[in-house]
Amino acid sequence: MSLIGLLIAGLIIGLLGKWVAPSNRDNIPIWLTVICGIGGVLVGYFVAGALGVAATGGVDWIRWIISIALAAIFVAVASTLTSRRALR
């Protein structure tokens, strides 16, 4: 997949993550969610390659699962770091 394709996929995953998240628990801005989606797809693509996931002619489901999981982890970390609640 080309770099442009990965960026578009990351944008879509970031926007879907923002749409799926409950609004009362979602405390990060949309731009940060999109950045986390793009980062998760880019890093996940290379992690899957490093783990030996072979590219196929069809949809690389394992590569996508890894990318989406990493995007979710990135959003969770960003949410924790940008929390608007005061620390006790």
C-alpha cells in the first residue's frame, strides 16, 4: 500500500474512532484523534512487516488488526496525557 493510501486509511480510522467514542468520555480534540489514527496505521503497517506478515493480493487482515489496535492504544495514551481532570 502506498504512503498516500496509509494516510487516507489513518484519517478514516481516526474519524471513525471519534465517531464511535461516547461524547461524555471523549476528551481529546478531533485533530489529535486523527493524528493517532494516522500514526497507528503507519506504525502498525511497519510492525506487521517486522513480524513477518506477508502482503497478499487481497485485504491484509492481520496487518489491519495490528494497525487498528495500535491506533486505539495511541488514542488511549493521548487521552490520558491530555486529560482535563485534575490529578489527585
